Amino acid sequence: MPLQAAEILELLLPGAGNFARLGRERASGVVGADHASATACTPKDTIFADGTAKLYHFRGVSAAAPHGPPVLVVPSLINRWYIVDLRPGSSLCQALVEAGLDVWCLDWGVPEDEDRHLTWDDVVARLGRMVRKVLRETGQPRVSLLGYCIGATLCGVYAALQQDTVASLINLAGPFDFAKIGKLGRMTDRRWFDGEAIASAGNMSAQSMQAGFQALRPTAEIAKKVNVLHKMHDERAMASFRALDGWASANIAFPAAAYATWIGEFYQENRLIQGTHASCGRLVRLQQITCPLLTIVTSRDEICPADAALGLDVHAGSLDKTVLTVPGGHVGAVVGRTASTHLYPAITTWLKEKS
């Protein structure tokens, strides 16, 4: 199927397609439309809602006799959840279900303006309620947590506070040692970046965060357009591009109060590693994590460099630790062409072994 005129325009004049799409969305009254209707195809049921968040349970033929504890997938707080269920063949959740695991997923939802007061403690507490709901529904004493990006950091915080309910923990490209976070750390240096001041204006907008990520690789958009031109006659490649580009164009805001803590206590003060971060009234000690731990780093990650993710592996108290490096960048490693041959089999094999 040949490219549509709007797609060709976007390739020749980067950004033009965004303006056209924005005009259509404004005309229909919907801005930042959720592209999940064309993706997120693994069958699931909504089991529970908590504020803007939802808990999904994926259907599977082996659900009656799953392998080991239930698995709760926790995506990033600042992106649409369905990067873990992007499209058939590029879906971590689909791979887990097909491996016979009992798979659940937390959709953080889209924060509203009034959610500017949602604190970091509120977010951790919401994760805790989701875990308890999974345990009640399954009748199991423990759950395996699989966190991606900020979702992994949150899973680490929760596991340190509630280790008795966690069977195993997977950190998929989530930062823990922020002294080694790289370019994003320099961009948010306290000398020129005031998270509290930014948060005082309300939720951190998706556009502002996206601009920061784009600054890590200023030529990435041009490279993407050139790559698409080379593959424009490959419908399979174009279908993958459209799905991923739709997800990337539907970012969400970061609740203001939680954002201020994220920048101040994590990026600027590195409190997780120092053992001085408190959540829900308790100090978070990574040494209190004693369950089997899998840390997954990617070969070309600008958002969460390998050393930042490995902070959990270094400081956790687990005796059973595994480190895996997979090809790709922060997003590409999760949904790229090698994910189904490298990442998905490694995760499913590890989960089955530890259960």
C-alpha cells in the first residue's frame, strides 16, 4: 500500500503532518488522541479502576493453570501503557501470555489538571493497591513485578517496602543510580533546573518532556524520516512504523507533585542509592529486596544508560541476580524487530525458571 499524501508531506516537511493531525483533532474536539484502538490487540479484561488508572488482565488458554505467580507489568508513568502490547508480534504481553503466564498490566491513565497534587507517595500507594487486587483475584501470596522505565523504578521502591508480596522483580531499562543517568542528569542539574518551580505551574506537559528527550538526539527525527523513505515500499515495516509513531505521538503529562519529587530526590539528590528516600512514611532500602532479580539493559539507551539501571543490581540484597543486555535503544529494544527473538524469550524463560 503506497504512502498517503499526508505521510509524504510529513517526510518532506518534518512536522507538517503533526500540524495537519492537530488541526483534525481540534476540529473533532479530541487532542492527543489515543492510538490504542489500532494497537493493544492482546485480548484482555478491565478488572479494576483507581482514579485514572486501570488494571488489565490478559486472557490466555493457560490461565486456568498458569506457570508460577501472576505477573504484573508496570509501564512508564509518562507514556501510554500499550508500548508493552504494541501490535501482534511486537508485544511483550502477548509473548508472556503465549508462554502460559498469568499476565496483568497497570495502565496509569492520563492525569487531569486536578491531578497536579498527586504525590510520589500517591503513585506508589496506587501501585500497591493494584498489587493487592491481583493477589486477591488470583488467591496467590506473591506477584512477579515487571517494570519498564519509570515503572521499574516504582516497582523497585514497592519491592523494597513490601518484599513479602513480591516473588520476583524484573527491571526493564529503569533508572536507579541517578549519578550515572548521563545527559538527562546534566539537563536537570540543580544549578539551572528547578523542578519545584516548574511543578508550581501544574502538570509537566507531555510536549515539554518530549522536547527534553528529543534534545538527547537532535537528529533522530531526520534519521527516522530517511529510514522510512528507504522502507516505504515494505508494508510490514510501514505498519510497524505507524504503530510506534502513533504511540510516540500520544504522550501524557507527569503529575506536578510527583514530578517535583522525581526531579529533586531522584535526579538531583540520588536518594535511592544513598538510602535516604522515603515513601509512604518509610525509608526505602534497596538492600531489603531479596527476591530473584533480573536487570535488563539495552545497548543504545540514552534515557536510561546501563550503569543507571545496574544501580539496582549493585545495591539490592538479592542473592539471585541476573543481568541481560539486549540490542536496541530505550524503546526499540522493547518493540523492535529483535525483541521477539531476544527480549521476550529471555523474560519468559527467566520467569518460568524462578517460579
